Amino acid sequence: MAPLMIDAPLVERLIREQLPQWSHLQVRPVDVDGWDNRSFRLGEGMVVRLPSAVGYVPQVGKEARWLPTLAAALPWELPEVLALGEPGAGYPFPWSVRRWIDGSTPTLDAPPSAALTADLARFLRDLRAVAPEGPGPGPHGAGRGAPLTQWDAQVSRALAASAHRVDVAGARDLWADARDAPGPARPSWFHGDVAPGNVLLRDGALAAVIDFGQAGVGDPACDLALAWQWCDGAGRASLRAALGDDAEWRRGAGWALWKALITLDEPAREGAAIRTLAALGVDAR
């Protein structure tokens, strides 16, 4: 299937047809966009968010249902859904309008500061403390929060395809250790994609966390992948002290390894994958 053409004129048509009270507002692309959804500013105070493929459609209703619950329980600013849209104007999926949250996004090229790392640890602790009543792991969250065994076959295929680039023996040992680590004592809320593009800063401090499309209730170790994907050695040490017992840390390393292996051959993400593997102690080129 050809990729969807999602652009400002499409969004203008959707708004005009379904939310005409906002049809006078300017539509323009956001400065930093994501993988799963395309986002467009609507005036100065709102953002339109549209799934880029059918696999991301369940996230629309899930976020509309659960973001108010999380926002009421967390001392952090979260997205607020203002309206839900339906398929139309040649676009086949549901979509949403959210309140715009001001802030700057950090980059993956520079590790988070000590202060930001501490903020992220506090956010994750706060999220885990929310009553674990919500959607369990599943396709809506791309498997986040489920046991690592779900990725066994995918990791094996990725290692076979990248045997000329990766220390396969070292990667297999790390994967086995992560996969076989004991699971959590109880399920808890996880975000599922704590990454620079989903973090908003004001004056260098964490102001908000966005994109809860992969969130749910399950094993929160998936949120520790950022320790290897983004943090430097000092940041990893700080996160390990603040979050997770030994088994959870091992599972978190498995999540980081899985993502690096399956994105190693993608030109846009190859560099990040190699850096993650190096942080995990797996030789790669």
C-alpha cells in the first residue's frame, strides 16, 4: 500500500467538513513530527494529530479514553484531547485535535542533562504510581509492556541479517539474559516511547510528556530503553539508581537491544542504532 499523503490541505478539508467552527484557523506542519502520526498546528492553541497507517488507529480512541485519567493523577502536563474526527476528505482513519503545549524538544544527538534525567526518572516513578487500571499490552501499543519473548523470532532474523555488522554472540547473550530475567511483581503504567521527540522542555526542565499512543499497563521495563538510546554513562547510572531492580534493568536492556537491531538497516535510524548498541556493549559498525 502506498503511503498516505497527509498534508496541510487535507487537514484543512477535514476541519472545514467536520469542525467548521475552527475552519478560519491557519493549518501548518509542526517543526518536529513523529513516526506513528502526522501533526499540524491549528491556529496558535491547538494541534491536529492523524495516524499515518492503520496500525496506529487504535491509539486515537485509547488516548482519548485514558489521557484524562492520567492527567488527573500526574503532576505533569499531558496532552488534552479537544475533539475527535472521523474518516473523511479522502483520509481513511479517525483523528484528533489536542490543545497545543508550548515547549522545545531536545535532540537525540546530545544526552539529557543530569537535571533532565532526574526529571524523567520522577515522571516515570509518578506514572508507575498511578492505579494500574488501563489497557494491557497489545497491538494498540506495538507490544510495549509485554514479555520480551514476543520478539524472539524478530531478533533472530535481525541478527542473521546483520551478522556482518554486529557481534552476534554478544548480542545473543545479552538478549537471552534480558528475555530470561524475572518479570515484574505487578503490572504498572508505562509510557512506551520516552524519547526526545516526546519530551517538551521549558528553561531546560521537563515541562510535559506527549504521545501516549503506546502507553498501557504491563511491564514498565520498556521505558528504561532510553538509558541506552539517549543517556550517557552518568545518565544510565542515575536512572538505574532511581528506577528498576536488577531484573527490570536487564529487561530494559533487552528492549533497547531489540529496537537497535530492527532499525540498524534503516538509513534514518542507523546512527542511533549503532550508538545504542555501543552503549549496551555490543560491537557494531
